[in-house]
Amino acid sequence: MKSRFRFHLCCICMFALAVAGCKVKRPDDVISESKMENLLYDYHLAKSMGDNLPYNENYKKALYLDAVFKKYGTTEAVFDSSLVWYTRNTEVLSKIYERVSKRLKAQQNEINHLIALRDNKPKMSDPGDSIDVWPWKRFVRLTGEVMNDQYAFVLPADTNYKDRDTLVWEVRYRFLEPMLADSLRTVTMAMQVIYEKDTLNRLETVTDPGVHQIRLFADTLGAMKEIKGFIYYPVQGEKAGALLADRFILTRYHCADSLSVAERDSINQLEALKTDSLKKISAQKDTEISKDSLKKVDELKDSQRISPEEMNRRRTVTPEKKPEQIEVEQHIQQEKIEQRRERQMNQRKNQQRRQSSPR
């Protein structure tokens, strides 16, 4: 028993030593992992800030980086040498950058949220199917008075909206005070979707409490550009009471209907078959007509043979000339005549000189 226990103990010790030996040992002059993570996070923020500076303020880039190194009590030389060691140990560096990227992404989401609040616009919706894209508060209380009788929204579409998406706007209505009659509690709910090619509208009249929804879908109107909607609750009596609309949900569904594609394919196949059958029928008719026409052409060839004189006349017929071309030809002909006259005059002068010269 003792010998077996000693053997197991030796195996455990050897395994522990092997694990400790395989672990990467970081030199003392290299920045630690936790400190390197924070330094890289601030370093990339400083780099992005420097990249967005105008040309006349490029000198501030170095100041931003120096401020980061001073914050962590190090220098650029130590940072570079530590980064060289981390690049040789890629597993350690990849884990550090995973944590840094998560922090940068979280901060980017916070910045986008703040920008949306500042500009009073919703931030970009999440990608995917069956996504609730409602970006604002999910309840509203309407009293029916002039300044508090309606609620409206405008939601611009982003790149996560696809063609042929379906939108479902769902709201729950509750009347807070009792009414004398149902006609005193009419609520109008409407939604409009603006596409590239056209616009779709739908209006619902709500008279009973509960959940009500509007569904809009377009197949051939192109991409979405903007989504609008409103809830209108006017005063219709002294005891109309207030309205509470809550549980606002605007769900976006991507189109993945294989049935519609199959229907389109079947329609296209039917149209193709029709066109093919029409082509076959027309081809048969053409062959029949061509046979008859060939016979007629053969008959006409014998009766309408062209004589040699007619063929020569057709060859010699020249096309009509334009007035400009006629003027140019006349000018060239006139120059030739003048040149010929000059030659004749020169020849006469030469002859006279020869005759008058003493022999």
C-alpha cells in the first residue's frame, strides 16, 4: 500500500511540475496583463481621438499618447518592448484584446445612445428576425384635452431593414375612468410605411380595451425608408375619461417565405411553358408559310429576271451629292483649269524667249 501511495504521489508531483513548466513566464520588465489591458484600452481611445483631429492640430496626437503613458507610469519604449513580448505569446495577447474589444464595443453603444438622445432620434436597430425595434417609452397617458389628445412617432429605417419585411405595431389600451356609452371612447390608431416606390397606410378604430395591432407588408415596393404612426384620442364628452396606452411593441419580421418563392417559380414556369408553346406554334406556322413563300419566290424569280442593261444601269447610278460637296468639286475643278492656263502661258513665254534669243 505504501509503495503504491508513493508512486501516485510522485506522479502527481511530476504532473504539477510539468504544468508549471509549460506556463509562460512573464519577464519582470514586461507590463502585467491587467495593466496592459487598461493601457491598450486608453491607447486606442487616444489614437482614435488623434485621427479625428484637423490638419493644423496634428501635434496633439503625440500629446494624447504621452498622457496615456504618464497615467500608467511607463514610457513608450517600455510599452513597445512589452508589446513585442506579447506578440510572441499570441494566446495571452488574444485574450487581452478580447477583453479590450468588449469594453470598446460597450462604450460605443453608450455613445450611440447618448447621440440618439441628443438628436432626438433612435439608434440603429438590432439585426436579425423577429426583432422589437421600438426605441422609445412604452406607455402614454392621453386625457383627450387639446394639448394631450394624440401621440405620434417617426422612425427612420436603417440598414438592418430588408426588402419585403413585415411590421406589426401592437398596443394595449385601457380606459381609466368609466364612460356613459361606448361611443365616447373611440381611439384612432394608424401606421404608415414609406417605401422607395410607394406608401402604405392602415387605420384602426379602437372602441374596446385590450391589445390591438396593425400589420403592414409590401412585396414589390422596394426598401423601407421611414415608419410613421399616431394614436388620436379626442374629447367626446364631459365624462370621457383618460386613456392609458402601454406595452408598445413594433416587431420586424424578415421575409423567408418559401411558399411565395415557389408560387413565383410556378408562375414563371407556366409563363415559360406558354411562351415555349407559342414559339412552337409560331415555328410551325413559319415553316408552313416559308414553304409557300419559297414556292412563290421561285415562281417570281423566273418572271422577274433582270436584263444586263438594267444591271449596268443600276451599277452606274451614283448617289445624289450634297450642295457642299458640289461646291468643293467645282472649286477644285476651277483650280485645275487655272493651273492648266498658267502652264500654257509659261510654255508660250519660253517659246518666245527662245525665238528672240540670238543664235
